[in-house]
Amino acid sequence: MQKKVLVLCTGNSCRSQIAEGYLKHFAGGLAEIYSAGVETHGVNPKAIATMAEDGIDISGHTSNNILEYTGIDFDYVITVCDNAKERCPVFPSKALKFHHNFPDPAKSTDMEEFGKVRALIKDYCEKFVEENLKQHGTI
């Protein structure tokens, strides 16, 4: 059975979208990956552009609210900012929770900042898949 992973951020516009893209890439489609925000701000065009620079297309992603996923029994919930961790609703599930506070590139007009954050998230996602999905026989 496929594991279900939720990436949660404040607005589901940058960090969680980038993480969703990389988790899907590294998991190779063998895990169900979702992203959401405690609010929805739309997918940031610079997040789409920075991922395209690394060959990953997230242009079809949508900005979703966490409440849209209350019926899904997630195996893992990853919060990618402190605000989301503090505001994350309690899921009635067995989900293992992970947290890493990545800098918010949305506040920057500099694409270089998006690239730096993208690299941090890429490294985190690759390790997450190796340590939590592949080692547990999911992939």
C-alpha cells in the first residue's frame, strides 16, 4: 500500500509546493504526495520558475487548504515552516510528524534566494525519501 505524505506550510505557495515537487520526483510516483497550507495564497510564479530551472514542472500544482484533506489518513506530515507547525490542525491519524523551518523565499524579489531555498528543500526531500520511504519498503 502506498504511503501518503502531506507537506504543510502557511500559504501553500512556495516551500510546500517545492517540497511536493521534489518528493514526487524522488519517490518516483510510488507514494502519494500532497501539499497544503493553513491558508491558500496561490502557487508563486517564482517557485514554478525555480523548479523549472531544475527540470521539475510544478506549473499544474494548485494551492490547497489543509481542510480539504481532513478525510485522508496520512502516514507522514511534514511542516516546512514554524508558523504551519504551530497552526497545524491535529489529524485523527497515525501520521508521523516531521518539521524543518525553511527560509521563506516569497518575501524576496531575488531569484537567487529562491534557488538557495530550493537547494535546501531538495536535499531535505531526497533524504526524507531515502530514510522514510525506501528504508520501510514503500519503494
